Amino acid sequence: MKTRALTGEDLERALPALAALRTDVFPAFACLYARSPGYERRYLSDFSAAQESFIVAAETEPGDIAGCAPGSALSGHHAGFQGPRVQARFPLSSPFCLGEPVLRPACVARGSGMPC
């Protein structure tokens, strides 16, 4: 597998595959709720529109997305996370928020460079 940061047009093109990945994997975890591809696509689109955001994709050799991890600065969105930091006068531009990392089960423990 290889990893790369997705931004801009690359990210827009990858949204359907990223949404499908998250929708396929999340139901296996009791702490996460079942989400629809439409919800995931909107969530990822909103997330990626925020300033200083990106999504790291793990891709198989043929280029299929097997995993992802979204990340961004707290400034510009994540209002629920901003409140306590604003009250503590903590600058929102410095913390970095990582979303839920996701990897297809067949790829877990195979390591970088191994096909899924």
C-alpha cells in the first residue's frame, strides 16, 4: 500500500470511494453508528472544505482506496470542539484534529507495501 494526501480536485474525485469505505467499515465498531454513503460524502465534503484540511488515503497498488484519515486545524469548523478552547483562550490555529482513521479489515496488519 501507499499513502498520499488528498486535497482539492483529487479529494473531490475520491469522495465517493472514501464515503463507501467509511460506510463499509464503520458498522463493525459498536462505538460508531451506521452511516449512509450520502451522509459520509456530505461529512467528508464539509470537512475537506475547511481551511487547512486534508485526507490521507491508503491505496492499494491498483489505486483502490483501502483506508483514510481526515485531518484539519480546529479553526474554520468543529464548533463543538472550539467552545472549551475558546473559553480557555487557547488559539484555534495551533491544535490539529484528526478524524476517525479507517482501514479495510483485509488490510490491517499487512503493513505498508503489502497488497490487500
